[in-house]
Amino acid sequence: MTDRKKINIAQPSFLGNEKKYLLDTIESGWISSIGPYIEKFEQEFARYHGVKHAIATHNGTIALHLALVAAGITSDDEVIVPDFTFVATANSVRYCNARPILTDVDAGDWNIDPDAVAANITPKTKAIIPVHLYGNPARMDKLGALARKHGLIMIEDCAEALGATYNGKRVGTMGDIGCFSFFGNKIITTGEGGMCITDNDALAERMRILRDHGMNRQKKYWYDFLGFNYRMTNMQAAIGLAQLEQLDDLLNMRDEIYRTYQNAFVNCSQVVLQETHHQRHVNWIFTLRMKGFTETRRDDVMEVLKAQNIDSRPAFYPIHHMEFYRHDGFFRTTPANSVLVSQEAISLPTFIGLGESDINFIAQTLIGSINH
Ligand SMILES: Cc1ncc(COP(=O)(O)O)c(C=O)c1O
């Protein structure tokens, strides 16, 4: 073991008005889910995306659930999701007692494969949730065409991709609802937090009501629907607003980290990055594939990094490998690319303040262990 300082996989950065705004909430007493920062954060988030509505939530998982319930997803509906994603994408469908259909990804861009989506559409299919994985936008042109052709609701899972664009359009604005996460390791953070955006007035109104226990907006303590407490606090929103003010700079700094990693691996033929199409991808967490690796070899590389005090993460595991997704028809054909990409991929430290020398050290350690 080395006595080198630990390099974390992720860490938040608070370089703007975070403390000032947070202190303001404490001094004003508006610490729960009523307060000026919630409205301001929602307004600015909507403005950034050029949409009419932004609805803040307590985290990204419930943003997805809220979107699905508002869109009318219910038991026996099928919702197409990628097999290679963070588990919340699929779980949110099951919270509606609906059936997620775990669908294979493209081996090049690691996002849901439009051809596999087409093959999984049945009369029961109601919605599709593309995920812009690791900040890389999914094939929204083909997915949008499929959704239109089959009358499907499209909910974009943008948890990892705030600020990314596809054909010049921001992620989250191409489907019916876009959902975001502000967990501590995300592009911007509120501690825990999430957001739904939409241009659809009716969906927005339903999400606002459902977020607040289903309470009638005119008649206090009268409930029109079975709702939830999915509200964001004013304290979360204060931090979120301050983070949002810095978004362009944060994205540029993350791009710089991406380029430095890319250069460091340029001569390593076994390292493969996500392919991108017609888009600006954002560098949420730098993740690469080590061609031909098994899960065991990938884990060995992680051990070598750990011995140098470098934190890393395995890529997400295929969801269909989880015990509670192996049965009951959650997938129709085995998502083979999901298995392949998952076992070969590793996520490396990515956060504001990670220096060039650290990145080169991480890359050299990884290359050394690949060639070992
Ligand atoms: C793709 C994806 N979807 C959903 C979520 C859920 O967000 P949260 O952790 O804020 O609940 C995350 C992140 O953690 C994610 O990466």
C-alpha cells in the first residue's frame, strides 16, 4: 500500500454562491419545501433548457417515478429500458407495478439500441426510457421516430447528462418528460435532488400535484389522487441554484478532464471509449472499456489502482443479472452487449479539481496493469 493521497472517484465542488444561499435559507427559516429558492431553481432550470416547466424533486429516482405516474403508467404496462444503466431506471417502472423490458445496448455508444427497442415493442408497450449513459446522449433521432410511430411516451433519463445535447437539442427536451439527478457525484449537486422538465402543461400540473401528496391546488387537505411527498427542500434548491449558475464552467472543466484522459490513453489500443453521434456529450464520470477483459481481470485492475490509493468503480452490472430481475419476463432476448460492455468497463476519478498529473498517474497505473 502506498502513502499517496487518496484520489476519490468523485467529489462535489462548491465554488460559487452555495454557502451564501444556504445560509440565507437558515437565517430566513425557509428550510422545508416552501421558499423562494425552489421557485428560482425551477425557473432557471427551465430557462436553461428552453422549456415551460421544471418540477424539483427530492432525488432523481423519484423524479422518474413521478414522471411515469403522471404519464399514466400502471400495472401490466410495459416500459422499455436499457439493461445497462443504474438500477433506478428499471426500478422506477416496477414502483408503478408495470413491467420494465430490459433491452440491449449498442456496443459502440453503450446506450439503448434502437433496433433492439423496435424488436421489443408489443401492444402492451406504453413508454420508453432512454438513458444518456455516462453523459453520452442516446440515439434520439431513431428512438423519437419509433416513439412517434408506435404512440409511445418518451421519458428521458438525464441523471448523468445535464448539459449534453443531441443534434443541437438539450437532453431532457426531446421526449415528453426529462428527469435529472443532483446526487453528490452528479454534474451539479443538491446533496440529494432531482428535477422533471416538460413543455406539456397537463403533465406538469399532474407532477406538481402528485409531488405534494396529490393535494388539490385550490382546496387545502383535499386529495384528488394518491400522491407522494416527493418535494425538494428550499435548502437543496439554494445549493442547486448556486451550482446551476456555474454550469457552463463546470462542464468546460469536465471536458478538460476528458481530453486529458483521452490523450493519456491515446496509444493504448486496448482502451475503448464510448462512441458519440451528432452531439455534445458531457463528462459525468470517465468510463472506458478494456477490450477482451473478463469481469475478474477488470476487478484485478481495480485492485492495482486501489493499491495506489486510486478509487475506481466497476461499470453498472447488467440489470437482468440481478436476482429480482432474472425471472418473470423482464427481458425477451439476452442483452448480450450489455454483458460484454459491463464486464470490460471501469469508471475512473472525475471531479472538478482533479489535476493533469493525477490523471496521468491514474492512466499510467491502469495501462501498466493492463499490460501486466
Ligand atoms: C441513470 C440514472 N438514473 C437514475 C438515477 C437516480 O438518481 P438519484 O440517485 O438522484 O436517485 C441515477 C443516479 O444515481 C442514474 O445514474
